Amino acid sequence: MNSYTVQVASQEHFDLAESICHEMAESAKARGTGIAKRTPEYLREKMSEGKAIIATDDVDGSFVGFCYIETWQHGNFVANSGLIVNPSYRQYGVAKAVKAKAFELSRERYPEAKIIGITTSLAVMKINSDLGYEPTTFSELPVDDNFWKGCQSCVNYDILTRTERKICLCTGMIFDPNEVKKTDEEKDEKWIFLKNMADFSQLKKFKEKLLMPFKPKGKSK
Ligand SMILES: CC(C)(COP(=O)(O)OP(=O)(O)OC[C@H]1O[C@@H](n2cnc3c(N)ncnc32)[C@H](O)[C@@H]1OP(=O)(O)O)[C@@H](O)C(=O)NCCC(=O)NCCS
């Protein structure tokens, strides 16, 4: 694998938007989840606003990894969305590096905002945990319908609607800058049972059994 550089994306990366979108769609197909449709134009908009992080190959400049930030409820929440790593570079820490840069950018631009994410990916849960996110209930996430619109193209959307947005296969995670300022005694202990990846994995399996009792075997990713 060639070395790569992680940076805030700009107009000089516009020509990579097509291949990033293509990979997002292909990976979603492979995972069988469906995904919020992103267009190359939308990714270019994020790049020109300085709200996207890109990793590029140092030798040929091709796309290695990507994600962007979005704000909700007047900047009270920031989500790091659209994380994708080129399959040839997976398992080498690229997602970790891209998410760390996106986290840094989010903290710089929106220091008071809660940083949030919803995901079924154990890799992403691990990265988020290491960055200081905690698992949270959906009621702590934005109430804005536009935030949840991104879920409409997911194959599990019926679960989210039938539970009235209370629970789904995704785990909600949050970094609350105010929690960080608290002492250990002051911190909310309600999710303390989720301490490591084995716990996240168990929770995911439990939710699949509970919410998808008739799911065909071998579909879990
Ligand atoms: C998920 C994805 C972004 C991970 O990218 P990656 O560059 O391979 O991830 P990293 O190498 O940075 O791994 C980060 C951590 O997750 C762990 N990890 C990676 N894949 C994992 C998996 N399938 N299950 C559990 N943990 C995993 C790694 O061991 C690493 O932990 P460590 O820091 O303790 O070593 C990549 O597989 C991808 O693009 N998938 C398709 C799109 C997608 O699923 N996006 C996420 C939508 S929320």
C-alpha cells in the first residue's frame, strides 16, 4: 500500500467526487443496507465549504478515504457522515485517521456542538468510542425530520418507523462537550455496561434478534 495524506478537502479534489460516490453505492450494495443517496455535486459542495475530509494516495492522487460534516438544529449537533474507505486500503487505519481529522474539524468549527453518529458498523463504533463518543438513546439525537430522512433508503427503515424512532439496528453515539468537562462522579452512568467491542457486538446481535426475528441467516455484517 502506498502512503497517503489526510486533509480537509477543497476544490482541488472535485474530480474525485465521482469515484467516491461510486464506492459509496457499491459498498452499500455489498452490505445490503441501502444508503442515503449522495451525489457528486453534494460532495463537491461539502469540499468547497471546507466541510469534508479526504485521504489521497501520495503516488497517484487517487481517493483513499472520505467523510464530511453536517450540522443540525442550528449547529447544536454535528454529524460526521458518509465515511468510506477505498476497499484496497481497508484494515490499515484509514477510517480511524479520516474520522480523527473530521472530529478535529468539527471541534474547531463547532466547539459547543454535540458530535453525533448512528451506525451498525462495529469498526465505526470502535473508532467513535476511541474518540470519546458514548452510546446514546435516539431521543438524545436531533428531532429534525431532515436528520432522519437519511434513513429512508435503508432496508431497515420499517423498524425505525414501527418503533417510532425509539430504536433500530443502528446504535446512536454522541460526544457531548459538556460531559467531557464533568468529573467521573458527575457523569451519567446509564450506558456504562457498554465497555468494549464485545459488548457492542452482543448488543448488535441482541437487537437483530429482537427487531428482525425472521431475518434470513448469514446477512449480518
Ligand atoms: C467501515 C470502514 C469505513 C472501516 O474502514 P477501515 O479503514 O478499514 O477501518 P480502520 O482500519 O481504520 O479500523 C478502525 C478500527 O476498527 C476495527 N475494525 C475494522 N473493521 C472491523 C470490523 N469489520 N469489525 C470490527 N472491528 C473492525 C479495526 O480493528 C480498528 O480498531 P483498532 O484501532 O483497535 O485497530 C470501511 O470498511 C468501509 O468503507 N466500509 C464501507 C462503508 C461503511 O460501512 N461506512 C460506515 C458507515 S457508518
